[in-house]
Amino acid sequence: MAFIFKNVFFTMLRTHTCGELRIADRDTTVTLCGWVQKVRDVGAMVWVDLRDRYGITQLMLEEKNVSKELLALAHSLNREFVVKATGVVIERVSKNAKMPTGDIEIKVADLEILNPAKLPPFLIEDETDGGDELRMKYRYLDLRRNPVRANLELRHKVARETRNYLDSLNFIEVETPVLIKSTPEGARDFVVPSRMNPGEFYALPQSPQTFKQLLMVSGFDRYYQIVKCFRDEDLRADRQPEFTQIDCEMSFVTQEDILNTFEGLARHLFRTVKGIELPELTRMTYDHAMKYYGSDKPDIRFEMKFVEVNEETKGKGFPVFDGAELVVGICAEGTATYTRKQIDELTEWVKRPQIGAKGLVYIKLDADGSIKSSVDKFYSPEDLRAIAAKFNAKAGDMILLLCGETDKVRKQLNELRLEMGSRLGLRSKDKYAAHWVIDFPLLEYIEEEGRWFAMHHPFTSPKPDDLKYVAQGEFGKIRANAYDMVINGVEVGGGSIRIHDKTLQAKMFELLGFTDEEAKHQFGFLMEAFEYGAPPHGGLAFGFDRLCSLFGGADSIRDFIAFPKNNSGRDVMIDAPSTIDAKQKKELNIATTV
Amino acid sequence: MAFIFKNVFFTMLRTHTCGELRIADRDTTVTLCGWVQKVRDVGAMVWVDLRDRYGITQLMLEEKNVSKELLALAHSLNREFVVKATGVVIERVSKNAKMPTGDIEIKVADLEILNPAKLPPFLIEDETDGGDELRMKYRYLDLRRNPVRANLELRHKVARETRNYLDSLNFIEVETPVLIKSTPEGARDFVVPSRMNPGEFYALPQSPQTFKQLLMVSGFDRYYQIVKCFRDEDLRADRQPEFTQIDCEMSFVTQEDILNTFEGLARHLFRTVKGIELPELTRMTYDHAMKYYGSDKPDIRFEMKFVEVNEETKGKGFPVFDGAELVVGICAEGTATYTRKQIDELTEWVKRPQIGAKGLVYIKLDADGSIKSSVDKFYSPEDLRAIAAKFNAKAGDMILLLCGETDKVRKQLNELRLEMGSRLGLRSKDKYAAHWVIDFPLLEYIEEEGRWFAMHHPFTSPKPDDLKYVAQGEFGKIRANAYDMVINGVEVGGGSIRIHDKTLQAKMFELLGFTDEEAKHQFGFLMEAFEYGAPPHGGLAFGFDRLCSLFGGADSIRDFIAFPKNNSGRDVMIDAPSTIDAKQKKELNIATTV
């Protein structure tokens, strides 16, 4: 009875999909099911493009071969009707080389409308006329479009290959709980009132961090999980209240082991999903990344590194540079041809509030050997050539300089570098450059809060050599065993070697301003677990939605999520969130205060 | 650099696991990491059993070969210390055939304590002295025990093989949202207050039912997901507030296709996970199951079918039988030897409030050919033999009869049948009998609520032949295209062919007492989706936790969940749920009313 094993698509309703028939199937009688993509009706003949997930096959009905009723039925068809058609596979008179099934059509002998359809509110085509809001409201129709479906098929493949790779290295997938405990450290939690424990709440996990560490204490050795996580943050285009992580942890490892293992994962995914042999990942320290790219996630598809020219610009009477903490620039190859207007426009671009630069200085090395700048008043051609030499600039290039407070100006120049990279076509979506950023600072001081925060999370271990800074009170100098994987300027994953020593963990909580009581209330179980034999361990997590959008060459993660939420956290299709019954609230011992 | 590809366990901290060294590795210098399982210390010599997830390897230190310091360190070791040891693999003098590594030991040259450990509150052994509460509080220690870890390894394998099978049939795994909309139909929802939408709530899904149906409307054709679901119910041993389903849906199929496809999954899992070739699954209608087993999930590892004997017992002056709606019994083979005391005990057993029978009548066919019963006063030996004949009872058997209202007495006899099956050793955990129960009723009338409810869910399609009963108002007679897979008396999965017609779906909501407005408010998006070309579709869901516990031969699902909750819905390890900050509640616009 198990027909399924002969042909995976043989069912009682159809013999084939709409994507598989070829000229070799000629003269076979087949039954297809699908949606009407298009009808061409010339009265005596009707052609129907029938679509399913697997492709499109052309149906054909001729007046001379079919009954009046059947032809009338064919005339009644419209876009998106669900149809079942039986007929013989015949060779097409005019073939369509663009379609895999383009050599054949089905000479229909029987036709059944399984379900009619109203005209969709937007075109079910690769290029649609539907706006974002409309497409989200009718997401189930949007998902019929090939590019959207292809995104989710890609996602499935990335998940499968992730599992294949990790399974082959003896990682175990373990499901950790979704109803856990709220911890104020970090982003805002979503909470769930407990009916059985009045006045108490579960929280939805921002990550399975503590659970995966406990699994290491349990001796699970190698854990992973492709898992939903939740963060109640204000949303942006690439943020969703619920998102998916590839979450991993390993025992008895050093940072080197983790980097090698997950470099392996990245290369496996590129090989199996994209057919690309990714070169070995380079490594860059956080300090290096900040100094030469002004970012902890540099896009290294192109060079255009920062060059600092405080020395070269100093003491020439240009007060803006003389008074600046940092004078730094990039060399944009071949842009000496930029017109005054283009440079003005670029200057306005960096002065926008989003970037916030005070101004932009340029030095042009014209093709004819002359050198020009916006600060010719202060710098002689020799001065300018000395600066240009530091950039290894050549004729035809233009140097763009910013100055100001170190941290700020680096951020500004990072934006300018990325912009120039884009303008110069150096950031092609088909090109992939992946690398590690390592040696992140352990702590960062948040002025508004007046205290130190963990840059990664409170379980990240400091570099042993840097523990000396603790005694010296120089917390900002402590580097962590923390690392990010960056692809094309996107942080796709990050992690750390964890603290496995109870005393060090307690010290860390103290640095972060936890009282003993708070630390115990929130993480007592983890601290206690460390007393029973915790192994050295570490791990990382990949942002799965982002990884998929990167593989798909898209900027937003939304198109790689089947049913995403909008910027107000709403699912406009099902209209959630919504009000709930008074009875529900009463049972849960809660009231709304609005 | 990618050492990982040479030996998946080669890391900077260890060269091998504790499970892999054999006599062939003799004379190799190795480094192992793990937990101290046991120390045998005779002063001049110390043996240590070092444990990790992969096995146990014996370490050996001899006074004559190691420094005083090293020997002192070995003396200081205790259970569950985390240790790194380097040494040469040597052949053991006294081998241990029970251990895979039992032919060798490590002559330790270097030893490092990576982390000491307090003595665990219970033994980390296959048989532990820890009670349930203690083990749950220290779940991370409980998970170190081989049987518990093996359960989660089994779970990982079942998940992997499920994906392998479904992927091979072109199913796509699609993640559906966790933050959805509350629907009062069905069990209680867990809800999540929305900060960005004051006064509104998300609900956690009880199943992705509507989303998977929308994916069919989207043309996804074959969907699956191994997915967390949530139900705020009062808990029992085999219920958890969060649980995992294998959720599946297919388009353009009939019930027959679904049964074949998922019978295939069951057989694939038994083959790959248990090494068992499961025979083809038999099918049984709901009516048959109720009549012959008194249950919609009969355990068919053994026969002992119900036999109804109203005719044979009527009119002999026994008022209890004469007045009963149903007189029904089972034949317990070989139990005619039961003593008076045993029968009394059985009678008490069925009279307990959990079963609720009024009494128990027996008929014994003794080995010597005589026949005896507890109702000899009313029935002659010939009467009794006529009854026995209907059971095909033979010498040595005993017939057990119950009587009363049909539905109640069937339930009672189901319990007695299962009990007798257990007592007679007919329900071995190593034996597997799987089958389908089909043709469930569409609706059931709940007296307390005074209305009809969907037996499966409101999206289940009725059998077309039974639509006549709608007009006749005989709703109880309408059978559904619904089916359950039952293994060893456990419902492991169930599903239905769905309604794909908007008018029929509206009719169904009407039967269930929804006003148009309620139907639209709760399921408007689904009703609307049906207008845009919904294909015929159906599916099912397996209870993944239960499936794993079945494969593991256990009764409770709790041991197959890494971090389960107790009967009050508490995670006693992390102490969740818990109170949350006033600030959090304020941001969420909620107040607690206790």
C-alpha cells in the first residue's frame, strides 16, 4: 500500500507535480493539481499555466477534442483557481526553452475545479504590484510567489546542512525550555503570567545561555540547538521580537578549538548551500578592527583601510586638525574625477545627523600629477604629498579625511568607508568575505547607567593575562575570550569562552554591580552548578535569520521568516497581539492598567 | 589549522575521549579530560575511573613512577572532580570485559585538576539514591547519569531520523511564530502582554494548526516542523506546559495518502532508531475500537477483546444483568486458577472510584471441565457454557463480566483489560504493536457546556457521506476524516483531512456555537484565505516527547525532556516562575491582582 516509496509524489489526487514532466513522458496519461497562474483563452482553444511549488506545466484544451461542458469549465477558470486536470502528455508545437517543462503540454481530457478563488489583491508573480503592508496582510498569498518561497526553501537547506555538519561532529541537539525566568540584565524580557503560581511570571528566553552552560556541567560535551529566542526591544528592519539562533556550546576547548569548529561550519554551509569554497577565515583583533575600520564588524570585501595622519597634519596652522584628537582618512581609488558637486554632496552626506561629522577634507591626486585639496590654504603640495604617501595613494585617487574625538570619528569614517565601497561597486552581494574579530573588551562603561556592563554577557571569561587590570581598577583594558564571525560586514555569530570558576564568576557579577543577593536570586543555580565540577567550556550563537538573509543576498531578515511581525510587533495577518477575555485575565490574576 | 577534520575530538585540551581507547592504542601518549567517577587509592597506587559522555577510561598512578606532588594530587581527588590527565596507554594487568576500554589503562605522567567538586547530593550512577525532587533541583547533575543522558541522545536520534525521512519526501521545515493570537476554543492559552501594544496580548501556540493550513494555501505542498507548543492545563505525569510536536501537513491528498506517508515515518523510525521492522499498520474504526476495546487507543499487543453477552444473560432472573444497558466481558486466559482472595482483590480494584464499577462477575472454566461462577444462583452450567462459548473460552480460562451504562462500562472494562494484560505479562515494553484508529466522530456533546464540541478541532472535515446527518440534526452520527496512530495503547499522533471550503468551515463554526462575529474575530484570516484558492489538504501531529518515551520504554515523558517542569508548572532548578520587577509590570501596562 505504501505507494509513497515508488514516487514521492504519487498520491490519490495526482500522479506528478507541475515541475517534472519532460519530453520523455510523452503519451503518458497524467493527473496534475495546482493553481491557475495564467489563462490564454482564444475561444476554440484554452491554454492554462498550472502552478505548484515545483514548477509550471501548460494545460491545453481544444474544442474539437473536449465536450462543451469541459470547454465551458475551462472558460470559467481564473487566476489562482485550484484545479485538477487529467490528460496525455504531448509535445508542444511552440516550445518554451525558458521553462523546464517547456517542451510538453497536457492535452486535457478531464478537468475539475477543486476550489475557485477571488482575484488576489496583488499579482502572484516574481515582481508583484503589492506594497509591503498589503503583502504582509495577505502573507499566505505573498508566500505563493517564487522568490519568497525560495527564501524559505533556502532557510530549510541552511538548517539541514547546519545539522548535518554538527551531527557529524557528535554535537547533540537538546531542546531547552521556553518558559524560564526573567533576568533584568540585558534586553527586556517577554513575560508570561503563571496561572498555577499566582503573581509569578515566566520569561521567554533571550537565549538559552545558562541552560547550555548547565548542559556542559552535565557532561553533554557538545550541544547545539536551532532555537527561537525572544527580545522585547523596539524594532528595526532587521530585528524581530522572535528570532532564531543556531546555539552551540563545547566542553574541554580553548578559543582556538571553537574558531576552528565554527569556521568549519561556515565553510560547510557555503560549500553545500552556495557552492562556494570559502577561503580560510582571517582573524583580526577588536583593537585592529576599530583602528583600521572604525567598526567591530568590518566589511573586508574591500580594503580602503583607515590611515591616521595626526603627525602629518599637525602644526601647519589648520586649527581644526591641530585641535583634533584624531585625524584619519581613507583613500578612495579612482575618485579624483569627482566633481565639486559630487564632493559637496558627499560632505552633506557625512554631515547628516545619522553620521554627524563636522566636515570633510579631500585631497585629490589628479591624473596629470597635480595635487589639490580643500585645505590648500594650510598645506603645501609637499605637505599633501607626504599625507598621500602614507595612504599609498596614486594618481587618480582621492583621500577623504575626517577629524574629531577618536571613537566618534572612527564611527563616522566607517560609515563613509562603507558608502564609498558601495559607490565604487566593491560590495557585491555575490562576493563573500568572512573573518573573525577576536579579543573584544570584557566590559564597557555606559555613561547613562554609571556602571560597567558586560560587552558580550556576564559569563564571558577574561583573558588570564589581563586579570592584572582588575586589581589596578582599569576595567576597560581587560580583554575577553570573545569572538564574532563577520561576513560582508554583518556580524553573523558571536560567542566566548565562559567562566567555569565560581569565584571568578562571583567577581564578575560584583564588577557588574550585582549585590550578592541579586546574583544569587538570578543566577544562584548556575553559581551552585559551578561547585559540582564544571568543565572549561565555550560556545557561540549564530543569528539564523540573518545568516539566511546573507545567503539569500538580502538586507532584511523579514523575507526569510515565514510569518514576520511589523515594526510595532504586530502580525497584521492574524491581527496579533489582541485583547483577551476578562475571564482569562482573572484566571491569571492580572489586570491591564490601560 | 582545521584539526577538527582529522579527528572530531582532537582539541587543544584533549587528544581522545574517555570512550575510545583500545588495546591497539597501546604505547600512544594521550591526554584525556573528564569527571572522576571513582577513586581506588591504596597509598602507593591510585586508580581513577575518568568519565565523559563517551565512556570511562581507567587512569593509573604508581608511587615508583610519579613525583610525590603528583601522587599527592591524585590522593586529593574525589568524585566529580574535573581532571585532565596525560600518559601512555598500557595494557591492563586485570582486564575488565564489561568496559569497552577495559583492556587498557593510562599510566599517568601528568595530572591537572581543572575544577574541584563538592560531593553531589546523590550518586551519579545508573541507579541513584536521589529522589525525584532532589534530582530535579540538581537536574544538571542528574543529566550526568548514563540512563538520563541516553534518553536525550535517543531524542536527538528520533528527531534526526524524522527529518531524514520527511526531507527525503520533499517536506519543507518552516518555522511558524510563537507569539500569536489567543483563541478561547480548546485548552487554556499562555499569554504574553505586549509592551508596544498596551492592553493587548500575544498567546503562545497550542499547535501551529492555522499556520500550517495557511502554508498549504500558500502552496507549500508538504510542511513539517518539530516545534514547541504550549498548553496551560493542570498537569499530570505525562503532561508538560511546554511540549514538542512533529507537526505535518500535505496538500492534494486524501486520508489514504496521509496514512501511508506517516505509517512510513513510523516504520522508518522503528527501523533506524530501534532496529525493528514494524509490520504494516492495521486500521480500526473508532466504533470498532470502542465496542471491542472500550478505548479509542486500544493496546493491541494482546487480544482479549470485549464480548457482549446481553442476549445470553437476559431473562435468567439476575436483575443486575437484566436491567443493564450493556453486559460485556473479557476472557483472561489461564486465570481459572485465581483464588477467591485474588478475585476479591480484583473486584475491589474495579470498584475503586478511579474505575467505578459496581461489581465484577466471573465465570471459571476449571481445568477439570467444571464451570463455576459468582452468579451460579441465576445461571445453570449450560447457561454459563453458552456464555463461555461466545468468548471461545477454553479449560483454564476465566471470564470477567461487567455491566451498566454502555459508555461507562466500556471504559471500566478497558481498564480491567489493560490490568489483566499487564498481570498476564502481555504488555512487554520490548514488543511494539502499532495501528491506526480511523473514522472518529466529528463532534461530541459536552453536557456541562450544553453544546457540541469538535472532537479533533474545528478544521476537521466531515465524511461527505455523513453530511446528511447535519440536515437531520443528528450531529453525533457525523464521522470525520480523522485518524490517530496508536502504539502499545498510547496515542502517539493524530490528525485529519481539513475543511478547505469556506462555506463548510462557516457551517462548522456555526455548529460549534460561534457567532459570525466570533468566528470572524478569531479565524477571519483563515476563512478569508479559503477564498483565495485553498487546496484539499490534511495532516497530523505526533507528540514528540511521548514518542521518545515510547521508544525509550518509559511511561513518563519527563525523563525525555532535558529540563522538565513539575506538577505545579515549576522549574525547581532555576526557580521559575518568579516575581518580576514593578518596573517591568509598569512597562507592560499590567498589574497583578494577588
